[in-house]
Amino acid sequence: MSDRHSILAWSGQGAITDVQAALDVAGVLPAARDWRVFLDRLLLWSGAVALAAAVVFFIAHNWNDLGRFAKFGLVGLLLIVAVIGYWRLGVDRAAGKASLLVASILLGALLALFGQTYQTGADTWELFANWAVLMAPWVIVGRFAGLWMLWVAVANAAIVLYFQVFPGFFGIVFSTERQLWTLFAFNTAVLLGWELAGRRVSWLDERWAPRLLAIASGATVTLLMIQTIFDWRETSATALIAYPVWVACAYGAYRVLMRDLFVLAGGCLSAIVVVTAFLARHLLNGRAEAGGFLFIAMVVIAMAAASGWWLKQVAREERA
Amino acid sequence: MSSAPELWSKLASAGLTAGDMPEIGEAHTPWYVRVMLGIAGLIAAGFLLGFVGIGFAFVMQSRNASLAVGLMVIAAAYAVFRAAPRSDFTSMFALAVSFAGQALVAFGVFGFFARHLTGGLPFAVIAVFQAVLAVVMPNFIHRAASAYAAGLAFAYACDASGAHFVAAGVVAAAVAAAWLNEARLGKLHAVVTPIGYGLTLSFMQIEGSAFFIHSLAMMFRPRFVPGAWPWAGEAFVAAALIVSVWVLLKRAGWPLFAPRTLLALIAVLAVGAASFKAPGIAGGLMIALLGFSNGNRVLVGLGIAALLFYVSGYYYLLDATLLVKSGVLMATGAVLLAARWLVLNVVMPGSKEQVDA
């Protein structure tokens, strides 16, 4: 239990006379120096994102009163300013990182402007794919998690848009499955790479990013499993093997090799959803009876309670 | 983070404790485990409702029966929470049963106001009911969920009554009041903290859905006239941000009329003014600041997530052209960076290393 939670819990039992002072003495509340660093980061990142978004909105508006050369000049100039900002400020300063993030977003705006102006005939997925490819060197030299996650988001958008254009030989049904498999494979590969590299590279050792990747990986494989449960005739049924393997790997990685309660909680929720889908498919399909509903509700409650109990045990082990 | 006895001894030596160190009770449950249990509770409640709907169809068909059974079920859930507060299974069971009971109560309330469904009254009744549950039900997840539902129901009630501008401001003020007084109301921590989270989540949704509801209304009703004072909602949110910052500065011992206090408040006022046209910026910043001031990283994360969501969601707002929105974001970004410069160089000047560290 953190100091903050301990003090609040004790205050609930009437054991703390002045909670504000207690939080202060325990070092839970920020000092003036902490405030300064926090405000610096908060205002810098929110300001940088707002400025980059402003340029993207401006290009999306396709303003006819401004000529194409003026538009290219404007975006190009801002891009050069952002890159020079990064070069001058350096990779180790937050302002340098923010400059590189803005430059990466402006690169996407420049590509969109190119496609908009010359009507290249390229599909939207190509814009995102080119953006991801051209941005990659900056992502590699940038050495910060936020920029990597922007790259992952751009690549995910390219995959989603690709399957909207090329639904595939088997039509729309298999297209959804192939799209989900591709997203699952991509995000799982990035997650694996992140976890392996995170042990050696200090700037990758931030848990929020692999947790987001774990959500993307887990959500897609869970959707594939649910799709197989409800439409097993229409799917390849590969999820019947992939899903248990994914659950086992997640358990091995986040319970045995390292501890990450967040991913374990997500895995529990995924298992609850899959079991519920399986029971609903077999107990309620075509014959909705009250007993079936009650049985499924009780199974969900039992599974959730057991998950909660188990996760608390793991958390207790972590603290021991 | 120190061990509990070490922390206690530190607080005791500062004269901040009363009596002996309390026994270490139930371990703190991380927020994501609570979210998982809450979602599972909602799934289970859906199937329990299906059970009632098929097995006891008359309950769903009668507003009286629906209301009565719903209230009885919630009372039973309350008794279970009280009787076995530390049992995982019974708590989960009571949570799911209470969620199902609340849905039945909502059916009943809408049945009673069937002729006035377009007005705000049924939503106002549900908001009051959920607010009572948020205070009374002795369970963290239940309190947070009820506070969230109360906030949303209040927003719908305002919307349906034509007072669109009230909801965001009132809920923002409630969010600020909950987090600014969390320590002062330490003895009621088990009540105040979950309510704070629930209200924060509802506030984020109210600010976010304002984009889409307003835009949808404009799409489907060409003669749609925004409610009176459409700007007032954001003005109230900006006011909540300014008051929050003022309270935090006062708490830090900064006199109101000192130049740096006034400069800080002017910077906040400029950010608040920028968010008149880009809704959510002031609200997101307020959540992040309140979270940081309380040493609550989850709340800081919620504020940052809200800011990202609002900036991306702003694209879909139909009130203004992309050109206007681009200008607004440009001005907002410039104001935020100017505020940063002001903080680092005038309001809280410090060494260069402090910033780069």
C-alpha cells in the first residue's frame, strides 16, 4: 500500500489528527520544485500537441484562398523549425523531445498536403504507411516512449485502412478476421520487442506503453476468440489455439518472469468475457430461459470474485 | 514508499497520530482491478436482468413492481455489503445485484414519468437517487459507479430542460470540491475518494459528449438553436479551474495580491479563455492539477487522457470550420507555451538544471 493510501486509510479510522500535514510529512504532496517540473512538462506537452494539431486541422481544411506553394512553404517551414528546435535543444531535454514529436506530426501533415494537392491517387492507408516509414528514423533517434507509441498508432491506422481497401479474396467476413489477426500479430510483436528491450534500455522502462500494447494485443485476440465462438463456421478457428497460447504466455510473462498486475487483471477480464460468450452461445442460443441467464450471471460473479481474490494475493506477494 | 510501521513512526514523531497504529486491514486494491470488477459486475447485472425479464416478466411490465423489486434488491445488496464487507464473492454478488436493481428502478421511474419523458424530471430523480446511493452504499466500486451515474443523469436532466450550460460547470465544481477537500474530509475518505473518481469520469464524459451531442443536433435539426448562453458552460468550467488554482496557491502560502499570484491567475485565466472555443482544455488541466496536488497519479493520468481525447475529438465538432478550429488550437497552444514561459521565468524562477532534470 502506498504512503498516500496508508494515511487515508488510517484517517478513515480516526488515527490521524491532520491529514494534510501527514501527507506533507510523508512526502506525498508535491514541493515547490516538483510543481515547477510538473507544470513545465504539462504546459510544454499540451502546448506542443495543440500547435501540431492546429497545423493538421489547417491542412485538412484545404483552404483555397492560400496557394499550394504557400501551404507547402508554411508546413515545410514549421517542420524545419521543429527539427532545428530538436537539434538545438537535444534529445535529453523535454523541449527537444516535444520538438521531435511536433516534427513527426507535421511530417504526416506534409504527406497529407502532398496527396491533397497532387491527387496522387494513393489510398489513405498508403499515407499512414509512408508516414510510419518516413517517421521511423526519428523515432529511433528520439529515444522516448511517447514517440514510439505515436509510431505504433500510425502503423495501426495504416493496417486498419489497408483492410478497408483490400477486403481480400474471401470477402468482408474474412477481411475482419484477417484485419484482427494482422493487428494482433503487429501489436504482440511490438509488445514482445518492448518487453525484451525494456530490460536493457532505461528509456523504454515505462510501464504505460507496454500496458497499452498489451491492451491492443489482448483485445484483438479476445475479439477473435469471441468471433470464433459465435461464428465458428465462418472463421478459420485458429483462435482456438492462439487464445489459450496467448493467455498462457501472458501468465508466464507477467506472473512468473515479471509482475504486472495490470496485464493480469486485463487477462482475467478477457477470460470472463470469453467464458460468458461461450456460455451465452450454448445456453441461450435459440432458447432463452431464465435459468440460463441466472447461471451465466452466477458464473460471471464467481469468476470475477475469484479473479479479484487472486489478484489481491499477487499484489500481496509483490509487497512482501 | 516506506513500510507501514516506519510511516507511522514518522507521523507519530511529528505529532500527527492519535492512539496506537491501527491494524493493517485489507490491502489497497489497484484501480485497474476495480475497473475489471466493475465491468464484470455490469456484465453479470445484464444477465440478472435477463433472468428477471424472462422468469418474472410481470416485474418488467409494471412500473410499480419494477420500482418495488428494484428498491428491495438494492436494499438486499446493501445488507450483503454490510454483513460481509471483506468477502470477495458476496461483494461481487451484491454489486451485480445492485446494478440490476438500479436498472429496474430506472424502468420504474421512466414508467412513472412516461408522459414527461422529454423533460428533465425523470433524469433529475435518477440523479438524486444515484447521489444517495453514492453516499450510502458501503463499497468503493459501487460509490464510484453511482457518482458517475448521478453526474451523467444530472447532465441529461439539464440538457432536457434546456439548461445545457449548467451541467459541465456544476459537475466541474463538484469534482474540484471533492479533490480539494479529500484531505480535510480524511475521516470520510472511504466516501469522498470513490465519489471523486465517479464525478471526474462523468465530468470527462459530459465535456466530451458536448462535442458530439451538439454536433448531432446541428446535423439533424437544421434550425437547431443552441441553448441560452452556450458559452456559459465552459465559462463555469474555467471558473472552477481558476478557483482550484487560487485555493492551491493559498494553501501554498501565496498572498492573493502578490505579483506572482496575480500572474499565475492571469495565465490560468488565459488558458480558460482559450477553452471557450476548444471545450475541455480547462477541464482536462483542472483534473491533472488537482491530481498532482493530491499526489494522485491516477488522477493526473485521467487529466492527460482527457486533454488528448478533447484535442482529437475537437476535429469532429461541427460548430466551426476546420480553419477556425485550427486558429483556436494555434492560439491555445501559444497561450499554453506562454504560460509555461511565465511559470519557469517569472512565477517560479529556478535553475536551468531543475527543468532539465
